[in-house]
Amino acid sequence: MPADPGYVAYNQDRYQSGVRLPNSGHLRVTVSPEQVTVDYVRCYLPQDETERRKTGEVAHSYAIKSKGSQPKTLMSYIAYVAPVPCPDPARRRVRQTRQFARGHRGQGATNYFNVAVPAHAYDLILARPEKNAITLSVLAYLDMEGSVAYGVQSGTCTTPTPVRQFKQGAPVELVLGGLEANTPVLLSISFARASAEPFTNSPEYTFHTARPPGSSFTFTLTGDAHLDERTSPGVYRQTLANIRADNPDFHIDLGNLFMTDKHASREEAGRQYLAQRYYLGQMGCSTPILLALGPMMARAPSMMTVRATASRSGRTRCASATSPTSTRRFLYREHPA
């Protein structure tokens, strides 16, 4: 869990093998031709750090050595989550709630959702990373006009998109094309509330286009950022800052971001989506994000449900299969042709 302020391990009796470590933090996976290294990176707020525990420290690490052969298919990696039992709703443990400003209770009154975020003009989230293109999702929280510029040298983002209108609350996807493969790219957004106002430039953000097959790359993983009563906004932001400092090629969230099963109405679920856009934007402005469904996101009541999405090129795929008793979810990305 990336946002738990208790720094403790829950439900340890459910894990029958492996090393069991407490929250909070993220996984960092470094893939090279020689091996895959997995690090569990801990997160602490500054006031909770001690001489023996520091935010960003590696609490556990292991490596899987290569067998010396390259993959025989286009698939470069695959992340798979084994079946997760779905407990009987009547036996779910009632959790203690804490009061947060402008939050709301879930439909069963057992969860309290902390969806209040600081006021901000827009969110930027990168997605669908490819060899020569990437997609930028822009959501404005006020009517404005602007454009996105990108390039390979700081201070000289020479490829602007056309100036366009960004309507309040209407997400816009911009495909940034013509990129060089295996190259760091900078981007920034310029915006103004009205045509008579001067444009304001955002900071420069950096991402990396897809690397060639056989080269090293890094990705990170989180899961269960519920935004419920066990969530600390400060811990969550610190975890996302730690991920951004890792400078991964992309990030995978393994699910339960939006908790749609727990909300009483579409409007309340929408508030959680907007709150998670704010949080994901803390790193998504420079790290492409890939999402998988979790067991508390649109679970089917009586049948197996399979959902899948693919990029424009068909190389980035995400799927989730859910039944009343278990959830299987997986996400993978194939090498560019």
C-alpha cells in the first residue's frame, strides 16, 4: 500500500509464503539482460523518520538471474497477480473511520473516503508509451486555452501542439508524435484563462520513449491506494515523489485506485476518480502510467467478467478477469516491432 500512515502489515495470516514487510512504499523493478532486480522502497513522512528508517530506503531486494536466452516472443515483460479471494460481504470486518474534510462515507457506511485535494488548474498524465509517440491526458479545472510543447533540449521544446480550448472538466487526449525511439523527451504546457491574458508556462517534465529490445529499463508498481480511512495524503504524496525520483520508464498500478464497489453513487465515485487524477499527476507528468483493475473496482456479482484495453498500436494491453470467488488481473507490454 502506498499511502498507509500506520507503517504496519495487515492480514499477515493470509500470506503463506515469502517475506512479509509492513507498509508503506512501492516496488521498483530493474530489468537488464543479465537479471531482474526487485526492490521494496519504503516511504516515511519526515516527522516519522529515525536513524534506522528513512524514506527511500530499500527494505528488501531480490534478483532473478537470466538463463542466458532472449525472449522468443514480442512480449518483453508480464506482471501477473494470482487469484485473490473475495470475502463474503457479511463477514467483512467493519473498519474504524476517521473524519476528513469534504470526504464522504461509502455505501455500507464502513468506509470513509478522503477525496479532498488541493485546488489546481489542471492534471497531466502520460499514457500509452510507444517507440515514436506517447499520449498525454489533460484535464483542466477551469476554462482555458493552451498548447503543449515538447523536444529533446531543455528550454527549447520546439514542437508545439496547436493552441486549443480546454474546457473545465472535459479530459483531452493529445498524441505527441514524431518522437525518436530510446530518447529522453521534455514537455511543458502553456496556458491562459482568456485570450487576452499572457500565457503561463509549466515546469519542464521529462519522459523516455520506448527502449530497444534487449536493453535495460526500470518500472515501478503500487496497489491499493484506496483513499479510505487508512490513507494518509501526505504518505501517498511522498510515495509518489519517491517513485518520480526513481525516474522509471513507466509505472503500473495493480488496482483498487477508484474503489467503485464501495461508493453509493456515480457522483461519489467520480470524486474519487478526480482525486486520484490529482495524485497520479504528481508523477504521471513525467512517468507513463498503466492501470489494472482491482477486486473492488466493478466486480461482477454472478459471472466471470473480462475487460481489456489496448493502445493504438496494440502493444500495451491490460486485462482483468473477475468471478464471485477470485480476481485475476494482468498487464503487459510488448516490444515495438
